[in-house]
Amino acid sequence: MKQKVITGAILAFTLGPALYLGGWIFIAVVLLFLVIGSKEIASIFEPRWPKWMMFFILALIISFYFVPTNFLFVAVMALLFIIFALTIFVEWFDVHDGAMLFILLIIVGLSVNGIFEVFEYGSLAILYIAVSTYMTDTMAYFVGVKFGKHKLAPTVSPKKTIEGAVGGWVFSSLVSLVYANVLLANKFDMSLLITASLLMPLVAQLGDLSFSAIKRHYNIKDFGTIFPEHGGVLDRIDSLLFNFMFFFVLMTVMV
């Protein structure tokens, strides 16, 4: 637990200034995380996949950034065609690889769109999603340790409990609502903020469990080892990716 706190502090002090300064520094940090994340995605399929697939994955993810919102369905369809072309014409790329790669690229790709779309509203908007996400994780842990008795998803994540999940949702929703009302009421419609504050803690837990299910399927403990006791980039931002994707969709529908 001590090492996790130390690593979490390092993450905060690394990403905080980049978020505050914005501009090319923020873009550079996001790009660095995308490079590492692409490598972690490719590593799932090692040693069957060649090394260059990391760069192919990175290119596909970055391409989402340049797609206008009203053309995202076209981008998703194009990605589907690319995946099936690989499945049909590349010997070492099977249909199971294609399904998993498609899922991961959609999650990360839409999240990239979400990150930069939300950042247009300022760093406080980015922090809102981060606070909602990590407050859920933190409070679910402490409530689960104190009161947890009933397993939430034992085959995917044996330590998580229903009590912890409910506690994480309640605390995070309250904190998110206060944060949104005090700091973001002049930037977003309150109906959007209320909806996001109530649902993002649930989406965060779904994201965490979803990535745990992927790791269990491929029999890996973590996606990477860059952060001691935290795993890789994808291990640290799985819930955050889901929430950026979710908030981006909410903005598209409700704004």
C-alpha cells in the first residue's frame, strides 16, 4: 500500500503540471501515454504478433483525434473493415485477436477524442473526470476493507465487494456533484453535470472490471510494469478511459 501511495503521488506530480500548463506539453504527455499504451496492447498478443504492430496500433489510435465528431461512425466502420481485412489476409491474425483489438481501439480512440474535447473547457473539466474516477476507486477500496462481505465479481476481481462498489458510487457521486456545482456550472449545463456525476462512478467501476476481465482472459497480472505495484499505463487509466469516452458521448448527445 505504501508503494502504491508513492507511485500515485509521482503520477500526480508528473501529470498535474502538464495539465495546468496545457499546450504542447499536455499533448506530449498524452502522446507518451498513448505510445506506452499501444505497446501494452500489442504485448497482449506476443510472441505471435510482430513488433511493428505497436506502431500500427498507435497510428490507428491517433487517427481518431483527427476525425470530426460527425464522422466518428465512418471511422468505426473503417476500423471494422481494417480489422476484418487483417483477419482474412494475415495468417498470424485470427478472429479472436481482431475482436479484442477492435474493442480496445474503440475504447482508447473515443477516449482520445474525449480528452481533447473536454480540455477545450479547461483543466478543471479534465480534473472533474479524474476526481470522479479516482474517488470511486479510493472509496470503494476503503469501504470494501471496512464493510465488504459480499463479492461483486469474484471470477473477475475477487477482492472487490458489493459494499465497496456502493460506497465508491455514493461518495464519488457526492464529491462530483459538489465539484461540478462549484467549479463547472458556468461551463456545462447542469443536467449534463448531474447525469455525469451520478453515472461516471458506475462507468469507472465497469471500466476497471472490464480490463480485469481482459487480463484474466489472457492470464496476465498487469498490462505493463512501468509503475511499481500499479502495473502499466492501461492498468492505471482503465477507468479513466471509460469515463472520458462516456463523458464525450454525453457531451455529444446532451450539449
